[in-house]
Amino acid sequence: MRLFLNIILLLLIFTLVYYSYKYLAGNFQLAGIYASGLLTGILSCQYKFVSFKNELSSYKRELEKKSVISSEADDRVKVLESKINVLEKALEKAINK
């Protein structure tokens, strides 16, 4: 779905640039070239910004998942350590009796 939207966005950018150049090139050729170049730059930067923003949010979600997994692993280790301590104390009590 994301690829389809990216393709549609790129087609829209190229269409806007083509028609802006075609409209302005007849009367003001230099202004048409400048305007179409400016429009191309703005829209392509916007496209890249949106794609980088999406990538950044996916990386943030991935890091959050990793931190949750590592904190769960730390909690498991603490639980196991406490169980070992309880068993050691019970063993010492059983040996001392």
C-alpha cells in the first residue's frame, strides 16, 4: 500500500511540474523553467521528508520493542536469582537440621 501511494505521489509531482512548465514556457520561458525547477525541488524534498519521517517512526517502534524485550529478560533474570536465593536458604536450613 505504501509503495502504491509513493508511486501516485511521484506521478503527481511529475504531472504538476510538466504542466507548470508547459503553461509558463509559452509566455515566460525563463520563469517557466525556474518555477518548474523550484516546484520539483520543493515537492521532491517534501517526498523525501515524509519517507524519512516514516522510517524514523518505524525505527523508534523497533527500538521500543527491543527495550521492552531486554527489560523482560532482565526481569526474568531477577526472578530466577531470587528463586535461587530462596532455594539456597532452604538447602542451608535442611543441611543444618
